[in-house]
Amino acid sequence: AISRIENSAGSIRFSTLERYARAIGWQLSLALHPPR
């Protein structure tokens, strides 16, 4: 899964990014905003 992230190969799951972030000691957050 990490190689897919690094190679930008299509869609990956948010949970995969979340696990990767946790593994490197970071926290992943997602924000949605209405258009301005």
C-alpha cells in the first residue's frame, strides 16, 4: 500500500493513509469546506 502512495497509483483508502500517518507518528485529518 505504501508503494501505491509513493507512486501515486490511483485511489487509495483513507484508512490506508491513516495507518501510514500513525506509523510515522503523524495524525491525518480531513476537512471539507463549502466553496467561497
